Amino acid sequence: MNLKEVCETLSREIRKLVPYDRLAINLPEKDENYVRVYAEESRLPAAAIPEGLSVREGTATGWVLDHHEPVVCRDVLQDSRFPLTHKRYKGVGLRSYVILPLMAEGKALGALNLASLRPRCYGKKQVEILSPIAEILSVAVENSILYEGAQRREELQKLFKELSQDITSLDIDSLLKKLTEKVREILKVDVSDVRVFEAGRWILRGVSGIDSDLIPSARTGTAMGRSGWIIKHRRPLVIPDAAHEQNLPSGETIRSLGLRAYLAVPLFSRGGEVIGVLRALGYQPREFIPEEVDLLQQLANGAAIALENAKLFEEVQSKSRELESTNTRLNRLLGQQSALREIFSQINLVDMGPLLDQLTQQALSLLHADHAVLRLLSPDGTLRAVSLAGRGVERVQDRLLEFGKGRSTWIMENQRPLAIMDIHQDKVFGPAPLLQELGARGYLGVPLISRGQKSIGVLTVSTVREREFTEEEIALARQLASAAAVTIENARLFEEVQNKSAELEEAFKAKSAFLNTMAHELKTPLHVIVGMQQLLLEEAYGKITEEQKEALERIERNVRDLLSLIDEILELARLEVRRVPLHIEEFTVNEMIQGLESSLMPLAKEKGLELKFEIGAGIPPLKSDRSKISEILQNLLANAVKYTDEGKVELRVSLQHPDTDTQVGRVSWSVRDTGIGIRESDRPRLFEPFYMAEGVDRRKYPGTGLGLSIVKRLVELLEGDLQVESELGKGSTFTVTLPLAHTDGEAR
């Protein structure tokens, strides 16, 4: 039972014990200068407090709340203690009254007020009768206050959570509208709005309590008025009565709307800049207490976070679109080239005509119909029959339907089936001429919908007798129409794909020519630099100092790094489009290991690392591209040595036996180290070109971010698999699994 219900119940009980003509429960406002009528039961022709809100000072209710004692007035005409109260009561004919405080833990929560049109109705006896009731009412008021407070805190916590949530799932304008509604509810104000100052003008982002058109955006230029004052002084602004405030900026809009109470707080960005204002406004003068100002500022802080998140999200989207527009198109086309070529080589496209004829025959048979017609929408705006089945349908084969009227148009526009038991009883469309020629009565039509959710045609079946099609039959017809739509769309797409294939081929040639030209243009001057650097080191142009020698050696290292980077980019580009020839030869694992050991052992010894190679038993000779496997292992081992400061690096080679006789055996190459490891968050992007793991000192561990990308593509080229296991600070294991024998020829 809520407080209102408790008050109503107690008023009925009080009426049995103590007579009254007016009963009221008064509660103090947050602004301690006022008291409001919370509940009232009255037989008077007019309200004792017309506005339901009374000042506290000098009134009988105010005295009770301040002194925590009852007040009894036997006759307002002969009692001079509370002139304001008595003046109001005289105006409505009340002569006597009794007021009791509602107390909880020594604090007055409100007052119980009984009044009568007759004098001398109340005394000590009535106070004694009403005191237990006042105690019950005090508990109810206290519980209501606690409940409302808990409910408000819960709602605020929910609102704060919404304000700070991920902007990708956030409707910012709806949320700010909800925020202003909550401000009105909590602060008991008439109007609330959120305004943001951007590009020299105010933008209204949320308002409640008034038509948004009545609060226009400010004129362009410097922020003006009271909101401008808040931006300048970076603090809240409280005006109890804007109508009589002369010391602050004008506030013309506020005055024109008749608003008087004014509370506004700034919205601070993460950088501390004031980006807007959250306001709470009332039509009556109002003193806002510090707790209300603090609460509004908390809500403003949440709104500022939400606005900044929205702005950041928009900026990220804009940047993403810019990047995609400059690079994605060509790379995407070239990346699809190999897959499209493979698809085209295996396509055995069924002729659309026979397949559609088969579909209409199935519709005729499965739906137990007499006629089935499949029509497609032509560019000229007519529906043309592309497949027919049933007795006599050849008579309507060349008859065109005009799109824009009739059942077929309705079906396509609404993208819904249409079933009619008897077309002769159809009051909307009537019996169509073509159906009449076929002698049709029962009718079912379903749309052909493309993948883009656009209607491209209609499948209709009809019967010469009245027929009510079941839900199962309608569902079956939709499945057949869907199959027909896919067939038609695939046939159309096949032609488009062929055109796209030619476009991709040209794009690949253009990119290859571009990369080769750029590589030549870049490598030629770099080789010249290396040659000049060698001449300088050999002092062909005169003596050089040790410092100059060191500088020239650094130049050589950097130039060679650039040359290596250019080669890696070219190789990666070729691998991306799978245009890399394979040189298949037979070799043993031991031959491979010897080459790796001789090239990597000096680097491992220089860092004080143990370099270990372990070869499993029973591995036969391999038939694959030796140089590419060597490049894979060279990259993985070099990475392991680079990112390991102490401990060891080892390569384990083992034979994986197939599960069945038809499968080819595979060899596992596992590179394990005791290095710095890889963060779990970095692993999904580990093999992306140029990706550099976060938190790694690049001065200590330099690199281009291309090595693992090349490894990944080489493994795919050799029809292998690549797995990574790692623990940050403890090391990593890269495992490459390749077939024992690879098919001769160029990579596909």
C-alpha cells in the first residue's frame, strides 16, 4: 500500500472518531521555506490553500513543524497567533482546527491537519485520539520517503549507466530526451533541456516540458546570454526568480516563455572544456538547494560523456570511410581474383530455362494445381511469362501483364502471398481476363524476392475448381518461388561476375605493373646510395674520420633494410594474389636443417642463446618447394631469436601419420622459444601486414611487421596449417604443418 492509499484509509478511520470538514497532510518542500499539501479531503467549496503550496514562516503548520508540538485553535476569529493561516481559513469559512506533527527519530516529516466549519470542535481529547493515528501516518510517510529515495537512486544509477555505455548501441538524442524528463521528475521543475555549443551556435539535443520549437538555437557567433556566462565562468548558475534578476545577462528566451526559476550547470569534456549546458527551469520562483545543484551536475557529467562518445564514434566512422575509400576497393578486387578464377573454372551453370520449367512442373504437381505460371518483371514495366505448366497455358504464353495494377502487382509490392478461394468472388480485383481464359477459380500467388529483398517476379498457381490453399501449401509455394529467384539471380550474377573477372584481371595487371615500377624506381637510387657509401668507406674521395665511418655504416644498414622491405612488400603482393610459382623438388629434412643451423647459429651465440634442432624418426624425403619452406622456418627462427633475451630456441620436426589410407602424410615443424611472448589481444591480428604488437619496445625489437604475414601466405600456398601458442613473458610456439608431397606447378 502506497502513501496515498494509507492516507485515504486513515481519513476514513479518523472520520469515525473525530469530525472534520477538511483533512490535509502537509509535507515540507526541499526548499525549507515552503510546505505543500500532499493529500486532502475537503467538503469546502474552495481550497484552503489555492495553489497547494504555502510559505512555512508564520503559519500554524510551520509552527508545528518547527516546534514538534500539536496546535489547537478553537476559533480563528478569536485567535491572533497565526494571521496568514487564519486569513486563508476565514476565506473558506473554517473556524477551528487541530494540527499534529508527524515525527520520526526526532525529526518532523510532515503534519496532520483537521479543520471544521464550526468553532470549538477540537481540544485535548481530540489530540489524544489523533496522536496514535499520527504515529501510524509518520511511519507511512517515513517508509514512503525511503522507498522514493531508493527508487530514485535506482533510476539514477540506470540512467548513469546508459549515459556511459558503448555509443555503438546508443541512441544519443533519445537518451538525452530521457535525461531531461528525469530532471523534471526529480527536481520537480516544469522544463529541462540540454544544449551543446558547436561551431559558434547552440544546438538543442534534448528537451522536455515544452515544444522544442519554442527554444530556438542561438544566433551564430560567440556564446551569449546566461549559457554564455556558464561557459565563461565554468560553474553552475542559480537564479531563484529570473523575472527580477538584473545583474546577469538578459535571458530573453526565458522571459518570453514566462519561466522564472533557473538552474543550469556546465557540461565538461574530458579535456576540461565546457561543451554545453543542462538546465532545469520552472514557471514559479524557486530556491534550489546545494544537493539539487550537485545532482544536476552529476547528470550533466554523464551527458557530456555520452555526447563525447557519440562525437568520437562519428569521427571514427568518418576516418574509417576515408581509409576504405582510398585503399579498400583495389585490394578487395585483387584479393578476390584467385577465388573467382577457381570458381569460374569449376562452374557448370545449369541453363535457366529447363530449371525454371522443372520448378513450375513441381509447383503444378506438389500443389495439385491445374496451371502454374512464372512471370518476371521486365525493364519496360511489364510482367513476362518465362515458364508455364498445365493444360492450355500456351494460350497465355505471349500475353504480357502491365505492372502497376492487378493481383501480381499487389503480391510483388507487398512481398506477401495472396490466396483466393474463388476469383469470381474477389471484390477487390475481380476475375482477371487471362485467368478466365484458363477457366481458373482457385488462386495462389507468391513473390520472387531477390537477395536484396526486391521483388523480381511472381509465381502463380490456379485450379479450375474453388480451392482453399493451406498454410503448408503456401509455405511450399514460397520455397519454390525462392528457388526460382535464386536461379534467376544466379544466372544474372554469372554474367556480372564474368564482367567483373575481366575487371579484376586488368586491376591485377595494373597493380603488378605499378608495384614493379615503384620497386625499380625505389631500388635504383638505393643501390646508388650503397655504391657511393662503399666508395666513401674505401676513402676514394679522401680520408674519413671514425665518426664518419660509423655514420656511413648506419646509412648502409638502413638502406639495406629499405631494400629488404621493398622485396618483402613485392613478395607479399605476389602472395596475396597467389601468383607465385612453386619449384617442387625432393629433399630431406636433414638437408634443410643444415642450412638453417649455419645461418642462425652465429646470431644465437651472439645473444647467448641455446639453438636446438630435434628431428623425429621415420621422416621420409619431402617433395615440395624447398626454398619456400626454408623461408618459412628462417622467418620463424629469426623472430624467435630476436624476441628471446635468455634461454633457448628450438625446432622440432615430426611426422604426422594420416588417419586413413586415402590421406597424405604431413610433417610438423614446431618453433619454440622462451622469449617475451605475445598478448592474447594481439593474436587475432598477428598475421596482418605491418601489424606491430602493442607494448613492445621497437628500439630493442625492430621490425617491419611483414615477416609473419609472408609466413602465413607461404604456408597457405603450400597447402599447410599454422598454429600459435603463447604466454606473455614465458615464450611462444609456432607450429607449421605441411604435406609430405605437393602437387607440381604454379600456385593457384
